[in-house]
Amino acid sequence: MSTPVVITTIPKNSREQVGVALDHYGSTDLVDVHIVTPLTTETGTLVPTKKGVSLRLELLLDLIKELQDAEPEARRRGLLMRSTVIGWGP
């Protein structure tokens, strides 16, 4: 396994974040979406937990499309009122 390329982390709660990374295992390129937590409070180095998913990289565009499709449905149901992501809003 190679060293993952961390793309971003998104705060989940006071202790955990959602980490998105690109990785490679064997002959397969992957996109990883995992819960990450600090290894220690002193260093703050984030490590992935077992909670999450690794998908073949060729599924990334499908995942993005499905997440984009989920947004209007979540808004329609009143589940998504605002976002901290720049460019998104009610």
C-alpha cells in the first residue's frame, strides 16, 4: 500500500472528522472516505478508523453524481437547511 494523498477532512463532531484520500493498493487505485481521529492529542496526526469505505477510483464520478442527486432530495425533505461549504446555501 502506498502513502495516501489526503484531499480533505470535514469535521464530523468534536472528536472525529471525515477524511477523503486517494490511495493505491496492489494494482488498484482507490478513493477512501473514512472517519479519522487523532492518533494522540499531542501530535494531532489523523489516522483512519475502520468506519468508512474504499472504492475503486473509476467509481469516483458515480459517487459524486449520486451525492449530488441526494442534495435536492434532502432539501425537499427539509433535512438540509444550510451548509458550511462555500457556494452552498438554502
